[in-house]
Amino acid sequence: MISERVAEIAKQTYRSAGLPLLGMLGGFGLLRRIRRDSAPVLMYHGVIDTHGDRGLLTNVTQVDTESFAWQIRFLRDHYEVVELSKIVQRIRNRESVSGLAAITFDDGYLSVFENAAPILREYALPATVFLITGLVGKQEMAWYDKVEAHLRNTSLLDITIGDVDYHLDGERDTAIRAVMRRLKTVDLESRDRLVVELIGKAGEVEPAFTKPYRLMGWMEIERLRKHGFDFGVHSHSHPHLTKVPTQNLHLEIDAPAQVVSDRLGVAIKNLVFCYPDGDWDDRVRERVMATGMLGAMAVKNEITPPDGDPFALPRVSVSRDLTRAMFMEAIVGLTSWLKKRIPI
Ligand SMILES: [Zn+2]
């Protein structure tokens, strides 16, 4: 059992510098060999052109264009980057995924079209974008982005949402995280009610501040398809699926799969589903299987083993705060190994 003090030192060291040794003396190659049977499937969200101002990254899921470009080059140099469906199919067949990697983007942000696609095109690498079909082509943000955009930009210093006070004058990110945590635990009706209350109180967000949250329309999607992207299903409205009543699950699983299939002319059996927020249970998993889709992605922050569950495959989450060393640690599976032992 590791003592709390040792764990704290390990955590601080990891967070401040990653393990810089990894990048030296062939550490990456050495560590990679330990889990060579597994494939990293990377999970991105927005890719933001910050022009060096990292303050423009509004949340931890976003990465800046320069980091993204370095990560993609690194992947290309060390892996065979393939379509996600190839990895899922191989896992279904219990075939090797050694040496493979795949790139995925959740939610379908316009910034992926604007900033990530040109880089992937330059290296001729494929990627998969998971679409929230109810929001494609609408000038609307996803519910969690509405929450963030409004709380981040409101002039209020205090806000009461559903009888709970949140202070926005100090660490605004802390308040945003607290609201988000609460909204993820309540039932969907309460969540919608609280989001409406929050937006009403916080007031309008200037269009300029909604930029990082904008989503692609079908026109951008069609254009990306021509450049080697493919598209998966990320529900109709991005709810936590474990909170959706069984009789309504088809609205968030079957219906959006049909939309993607019809709009893009891809057979349902070739589509991959992606659980919003990695949230699933047996009911949800079985519903996805019943549609006949190829497989489904969870989050888990782990590299994908060849004997994984094709309907709950793990991915490595790439966040704003990853240093280069931390990125390397994540894609060889060291981060998840450490996380099981140390609270990093
Ligand atoms: Zn999502």
C-alpha cells in the first residue's frame, strides 16, 4: 500500500512534468513493447487555434492546434493509423491490433473541420467523428456547452440555480465544474429545467464567445467525408444514456444511427456508436447491439486490448493539459497503469 505522502509526491511530479525520462533513452519504445498487443484509440473533442494564447482553451477537453499537430505527427511516426472500424472489426474477430492506432473526435465540433482536418489531410490520416444527430445543422450548442458558455461569460458574480448558490467571482472553473457535476447526476427533466433556469439568469452570450462550441453542419460533414473522414453515432441529444428510460432508448440509439446511415449512405452494420460521456449500462449496450452496429466506444482512458468488449471499447482521452511526455505515457497505457495505483 502506497502511503498518502508518496502518492502526493508522485501526483505532483506527474502533473508538473509528466515523466520526462520517457522521451529519453528510448523509454517510449521500451514501454510500448510491454503492451504491444493493444492499440491506442485517441479521443479528441475541439481543436482550437489559440495563436499561443492558451487562455482561449475554455475547457480541459480542448487541445490547441500546435499540440494536436505534434501528437498526430508522433502517431504517424510510430503507428499505422487506421480507420476506427478496422480496429473494432479486428477485435470482433479476435485478431491482432498490434501496431495500429485510430483517431476519434466526439460531438462534431466545427473546430475539427477548421483546424484538425487540414493537419490530418496533410498526413493523409483517417479519423472518425461522432455526431450528435439532433444538433447537426442547427445553430445550437450541446446542453453542457450552453452551461459552460453562459457561466463563463455572464457578468453575474453569483448565480442561484435550483436553490443552490454558485460563486462566479473567484475560480469560475470550479463553479462550472460543480454545476456540471450536479447536472450529470439529476434526471433528464430536472437537468433541462435547470439549464433553462441557468440560461435565463445568466443572460445572452455574445456570438464571438460561442465559437469554440459550434458544431459542424451536413455541408462540412460531406466535405470531410471526401477527405477520408468517417462518421459514427453519438446519440440524438447527448444525454447520459443510463438515465434514459428503456422505452425511449431507441430515440437516442436507433434513430440517430438511421440518420447517419441515410444521410451518409453507410450501412448500419458498418457504424460505430459512442456512449455520451462514456456512460452506459447493460441495457444501453444491449440496445446498441440490437441495432446491428459494428461496435461501441466508451472512455475509460485505457488503450484497447485485442480481447476487449467490442461494445465498450476504451479510448485514451487527450486533454488540454497533456505534455508531450504525458501524451506518450497515455498511448502506451502507462497512465492507466499508474492511475490504478496512484491518484494522478
Ligand atoms: Zn460527447
